Amino acid sequence: MLNRTYDGQRCSIARALEVVGERWSLLIIRDVFLGVRRFDDLQQSLGITRSVLSTRLGCLTEAGVLERKLYQTKPDRYEYVPTRQGLDLWPVLMQLLKWGDRYYADADGPPRIVEHTGCGGRMDADLCCDKCGVRLHGRMTTTYLNKPKPAVAES
Amino acid sequence: MLNRTYDGQRCSIARALEVVGERWSLLIIRDVFLGVRRFDDLQQSLGITRSVLSTRLGCLTEAGVLERKLYQTKPDRYEYVPTRQGLDLWPVLMQLLKWGDRYYADADGPPRIVEHTGCGGRMDADLCCDKCGVRLHGRMTTTYLNKPKPAVAES
């Protein structure tokens, strides 16, 4: 996918980065996890060119991270869903999110809350539920935007 | 660091990727974790141009992920050490390593073994020690190359 100038390196991090080692790939996977799965929706969400998106989706599909699924015929339309290999990137993205939360959050707190569905606890730094302690995985969680508190209206 | 076309996105993953969202940055941080901290050593290990390495090191230092430390005078020579913010990327890299191990390892197994120093257990998929169960962090571990078994010599 990326040019493999470090082919000689025997390292799983290097090999993983050949597939997901540029920001658009990881942001596409983030969106797919959040349920944004159609080409036009991804393009709008990411604000990238159709050409870049098309290339990245092709690479991620070829690498076995995403899978194209028909959701409409006449004309045929596809959406991109994560494979098992794609779902296994969830802890990578969540650790990146936690790091971003720690160092780049606004005064309003983290932009997105990851909640243990049905329990109401939140994901802690070790990707466990801070209420019941269970190890979280993607399908056990609900993610929503942390809305900044509205300014108090003048009366 | 990267151009910020998604500045409008309120998302910790997007913000984190502005700092570490390209493969060289993460591979530099990997090497620094492994103890490769001097410019010439990093260049040799990564096989990239001095110019790209210099730019990336500058960005990572400016972002507060790495810190330049004088290790020799006449002439002055610096090495790059991780800050607290840099050390906090350890779980991101380890989850990426685990994903790479799962999907891109050779028949010989994972290229690198991450061991709980003093205990001898290995890091599991949840970044815990598979022997004593403790949650692992960078400084508690020793990493070494998993040497492929030599072919049996003909007698």
C-alpha cells in the first residue's frame, strides 16, 4: 500500500503501518466503526477528494481490513464494513483516542464519549469499563459526541 | 505537522493523528522506545533520508513527544528521548504490534517478543502479562528479536 522502503525490517509495527500507516486510513476505519460506511457519506465526513478516498478504500479492501457489501441494486451501491481483521484494529484506535483525549482535549473535555452499552460506565485508559471493570471491545460500546455545555442565557 | 484539512473535526483520533499520523513518526517513536536515540543510529535503523528524519524529529520535539538531550560536547551531540507524552504512546504502539503479529507474522511467529522484565511472562493481546496478569507499561518490559529456528544442519 505505502511504498515499502523498510521491507527488510522484521517488525510487526512496520508491517501494520504498511496497511494503516497514514492518517486517512485510520480516519476511514474510525468512521466505519462509527457507522459511516457509504462512499458519499465517508467523503462528506472526511472532506477528502473522491480520488484519495477511492484509493484508500481500495487498499483497505485489498488488505482485508474492509469488505464491500451491496446494499442497493439498480444502480448497484456498496457500503464498506469492517472484517474481523478490521474490527481487531479497534484497540489501536481506542488507545489513540485516549492519547488524543489526554493531550489534545478542549476545556469541555473529550470530544467523544465511549460508553459500555447497557452498563453506563465509560471506557478507561486500559480500555476497560470504569464502572463494572469488564474489558471492552467495539461491539460492547456506544460512542457519542460530548456536547459542550451551552453558555448560560442572559435573563 | 500534517496539513490540517480536518481542523473542523472535533475528534481526539484526528488530533492525535496530526502528531503521529504517518508511518515514519510512529517508527521513530518505536525506535526511541527500543533505545535507538541518536540521529545517525535512527537514520541507519530506518533507512530514510536525513532530511525526512530531521523534519520528523523536529515535529515530534515541537509537539512535546520527544525531547533533545545533550550527551556529548565538543562537538555538541544530542539524543532524542521520549517525554511523558511520548511514553504514553506505548499502548498505541503495542496494540499496533499485536495487530501486526496477528495478521502479518511469519511462520516463525512474531518478529519481536515483549517480555515482563523479571517475571518472564509475555505481553498478551490486552497488554497484560500472560504469566502474572499485571497490566504492563513500557518500563516494565524487555523487548527482543524472536530469532527464527536455524535450519537443521545435514550430518
